[in-house]
Amino acid sequence: MCLPCIAEGGLAKILISHYSATMAKDLVYLVTGGSGFVGEHIVKFLHKEEYVKEVKIFNMNKGGFIEDLKGGTENIIKACLASDVPYLLYTSSISAVGPNTNLDPMVGITEDTIYHGEHLLSYGKTKAQAERLALLANGQQMNNGNKLTTCIIRPGSIYGEKAQQILNRYQSAKYQNNRINYIQPDHAGQNYEYVGNVAWMHVLAARQMQLNSCVLGGQVYYSYDDTPCKLLKDLDQELFTELDPDIQIGSQIPYWKMWLIIMIYSSIRFILKPFWKLKPFITLQILKLLNVAFYCDTDKAFRHFGYKPYYSWVESKQRTCQWLKETTEDLRKTKKNS
């Protein structure tokens, strides 16, 4: 017999505590990380759904973030089993798959693609461990005798309102005379997804876990939308020129130069560590990441639970630009007057 489900999502995790053979009208969701970048959008969507009675938010401590990924997931699974919460939707990352330390490209991958090698990023390694825990938990028996259903969503690089990295890159371009200087070579295209569409995929998956747990249980889905696969500099240019036409593509920073800057900065940071805590700079792992192509090409989420992007590429760009415009108005005024 197939029982319906309830969910928990990763960067935001959604927990629902109800079993029903049809769509229930009184569901309670717990979103861990519900005040975060993705979680905030998930919460907004859930508040609009008439079948949701209540949305609760739990924000995990950000201290020891990498170490907490596996332990936090393990604790949440134990809580689901002990408290008879039948559905867990976990937000992972494309980094759980790769790239690897050999920098082998991940081009047009699907959920069935086998990609080997040691993870380039520690974050990806820990996400992969958390994924294994979530998948192993699928079908485990809860205290009430029913079984837990789990599912995983893997976003790529996410942009949108409140994306601090986009804000930082815009400010950097303004301070460099309206030039977007970049690192990525031409072959290193990547997936980018609008945060609202990533959140919408979570909400749809959580709903369908309840209606069709036999299909979604134990499955992994890459997130995707209509955002074109691009180099980061090209995405930035499309976003920035919407509100600031003076911004142009600048110069590519050679790999060797960035490597040297990172080495010098790391040495200075190490020397000054007892006296002054310098802000983190780009790491060698991130530099390598920017030099490898990795993106998916899949429609599994559409085939399994009817996912389609809630926002088009044009709408996603407009919403991001409006937020960026409001956030950086003072900076543009300052540069214009100087």
C-alpha cells in the first residue's frame, strides 16, 4: 500500500505531519532555514497554499556550517522517526556530485549520470554524505509503524533577491569604473536558477510527496528553470545593465595571476591571524571551480511531479534587477556625483 507524504527541505527543510490518501487541508510545515535565502521564498509560497494550516520556521546555528550539514541532517531524520513526521524533503546541491579534483567537466548531466572522483569542495563532500543519510532514511519505520518518505532536490548556482554575491559583484563593478572583470574561461558555462523557481520546485515536490510517495520517495531531482546557461560575467552583465547601462564587460584576469594573489593573501592572513582577522578571500578551490563547466540538462521534475518554472527568465531578471536597484540606489548616486 502506498501512503502519501510530507516534506522537509534542505537550505530550507520542510516537515509535514499528516497522512492522507487525498490532499489534506490542514498541513503543518516546518521549514528549517526558513529565514534564509531559499527558505524565505519557500515560506512565502506555502503561506499562499490553501491546504497549509501553519508554517513553522526553525533556523539552525550557522557556527561550524560545513560540519553541521551531516550532523544536522542526521538529527532531523531521527526527529522525523521519533515524532512520526512522514515526509522529509532535503535541499542538497549540485556540489554533492561534483566537480571533482580532476576538474572533469559535468556537461548536460542528468540524475542518472555517473560522475566519479573526489569532491573538489568540502561543502560538496559533506552534502553528499547528508544525501546518503536522507536516501537511506526513505522507507524507515517510524514510531507509529508507518514509513518515512524522503526526497532530495539539488540546486545549482542560485540568483535573485537578497543574493549577497550578486550585490558584491555589482559593487565591485562600480568601483572598477563600471567594468566587470572576470576569471572564467569561455568553456566554463554553468547552471543558474532563480531563487523563486527553486523554492517553487520545493513546494510542488512537497505537495506531490503526499499524493504520490511511490514515485517521489527516494528520488533525487536537479533544479532548473529558463535561465540560459551562461558564464557568470554574462549573467552579471544582463542583470546589471538593466539598471545601469554604463556597465560593460572588462578584462579577464589570468588564472596564474589569481593563483598568485590567493597565495599572497593567504600568507598575509596566516601571519596576521593572531592580531587581526582578515575577511575570507576567494580560495584555490573556488578558483578551480570557476574554471570547469558543470550544468545539468534534465526534465525529471516535470515528468515526476509536473514542475514548470513559476517565473520566466524575463520575470526572474526583472525581479532581481528591481531588488538590486532598490538596494544600490545610494551607491549609484555617490558614483554619479563623484
